Amino acid sequence: MKRKCVYTYSVLLLQRTESLYFIGAWLKCASVSEDRFMLLMVAQTVCSVSQVFILGMPARVAAVWFGPKQVSTATAIGVFGNQVINAVISGDFSTNLT
């Protein structure tokens, strides 16, 4: 019963924080003009607040669903996957290394 409860809570929290991150990302897109700097700061704040919850989720889910020898690997994959998705969404691949 504990697994199901933690999993349901984790999924609901993740859905809400991802929605918040999505809204912040769209606000960033709406603030491309120089006169909308304040909107950009608000959008970044929204994204930052949602990241606090998103980055903690892989460790919580891994602790519930995986054994003691698998928790660190599952957490690493979850965090790395989150960073890759954020890079794909934002288009920040840092290809210009010169």
C-alpha cells in the first residue's frame, strides 16, 4: 500500500510541477523583446521554483521502487534524463565552442 500511495503522490506532484515549468518556459518565449525583461525574470523564477520539486523526484521514486544496490543508479538515470530533456526543450546544446 505504501508504494502505491507514494507513487500516486509522486506522479501528482510531478504533473503539477511540470505544468508550472511548462508555463514558465512559455513565458520565457513571450519575453524575447528587450522591454519585457521583468517578464523574463518572473518566468525564470517560475521555472526555478518548479525545478526544486522536479530535481528531488528521482531520488524519492528510486528509494521506493528499487533495492539498496540499485537506488544510486536509478537516481542518476532519473536526474540525467531530466537534464537531457531540459536541454532538448530549451535547445541549449552548446554547440558553439569557439
